[in-house]
Amino acid sequence: MTATTIRRVCVTGATGKAGRGAVRELRDSGYDVLATDVAVGPDGRLSGVLRADLTDYGQAVEVLRGVDAVVHLANIPAPGMSTPAVTFNENVAMNFNVFHAAASLGLARVVWASSETTLGLPFGLGAEQFPGAPGELRYAPVDEGHFPWPSTSYALSKVASETIAEQISRWSRIPFVGLRISNIMEPADYESFPSYWPDPRSRQWNLWGYVDVRDVAHACRLGLEAAVTGSSNVIIAAADTVMNRPSRDVLAEVFPDVTLTRDVGEFGTLLSIDRARALLGYEPRHSWRDHVKPEDQG
């Protein structure tokens, strides 16, 4: 089976922010979607979402049985939401189970949520501000060459999972596409962006990056459709930053010793999406600048 014959897709983590967007995008694009999550209410279902605990290998096999591909978005979604041990163990278990089940069942494609945190986040913040080791920023814009530099157990779970994906892809010859997703925003979130502007250090931790949930959903679809082989991992971010000041100026103020390796344009992202453009044809379609009134953009 090739990417062009993928019709039935399982989306895990379907009740989360990215999951809801991916389900909508895929259904609107004509895919038959099986939505699944562990958090679906006491009766085991919510709006057509099938309950499954993917830390159980048998349940992972059952939800993938009969589908052509999987968009795997189910994980503890950020550092600090549980203990370091639970975060690492549950994320790695879910990812291994889904990856191995996909290989065992002969699926055509695995698209899954890795994370921008694998690249060294939180930049410029130490353990006293974040539950892990100090983040390190070596250059900007940060690209795939800045990997791996995990500073939390969450980031480490994603780094370990990228290795698992690479090896299971090699065993099975199934293409795996890992999306190193930036801080996901919905349109309603953009009204808070002006609060970041007085102090750029309030958002330095990921180089002022973000991504619109609709662009994440589109990246999930592109991951299913792109002509790829092996296991690939790409940064998925917006084309701009959350700031209303030129990216070069903000970087120089907060990280004066960090080299800007190339021109990024006036407000261009400092999380490079060049590889996602080349590999997937990804091009962000949405920006906070389309939602905040021009007179309020400073």
C-alpha cells in the first residue's frame, strides 16, 4: 500500500487540541477517520471517539486493526504535567506500542507528534525555572541539526521515541514522519500575544515560537501524503514569531552571544521550518497577525 491508497486513518489523542484539528482536517479531506483517546468520558465514548489506553499493547493493536495509517498524537503533552518517571514511562510505552503495532499490522504510514523540546528547550532557563536540566541554545535559527538536546524527562521521552521510530521503520520499511511541533495555538489564544511584547524574556524559552492548530492539522495530512521513506523528523512552527519586533533585534537583546546563522526576514521564525517545507511541502497558512487588529500590533 502506498500513501496514495491510504483512506482509513486512526487518529490517537483525538480529543486534544492537535487531535481535534487533525480529525477535522482529515475528514474534510475525504479520509475515513477512526478517532481514539483515553479521555472520552465514563461511558467510554465521546462524540464518536473510541476509548483506548495505548500504554496497553493489546489495545494499541486493536485500535489500529483495519486502518491504513495512523496519526499518533496521544501522549502526556508537556513537561510538568506529571512526575518525570510517569511522563517518560507512559510516553515511551504509548509510542512503542503504536509503532510496533503499526509494523505488525503492516500499516502504510505512521505520522506522530514528537516535540520542539528535543532541540534544547527551554532556552536560557535553568532547573530553578523548569523541571529539568538547563536548556542550551547554540545558534539560531534552530534547525534539525540542533537535535538532540533534551533537558526534561518529557523531551527525553520524545528523543527516545524518535530512536524507536527509526529502528521500527528500518525493520518494517514503513515510512515514519515525526512532527517536532511548536507551542500550539488556537485563534482565541492570539488575544494574549500583546502581553508578551513588553518583556521578551517571558517567551524566550522556545525562541518566541508558536504554531496555529490548523497548520498542525495540515502538517499531519501532509505527513500521510508526502513521498517519503525511512524515518524523518521535522520542525512544525509558524512562519513568524509571537513578537511584534524584528526577530534579529529580539534575539540580540535576550541572547547577545548567540549567532544568527542566516537572514530570517523581519519577523521570521527562529525555529527553522525549511526541512518541513522541503520534505512535506509544509507552508504555514496562519498567523496571529491575521487576528490581532493592526492598530494593536504596535
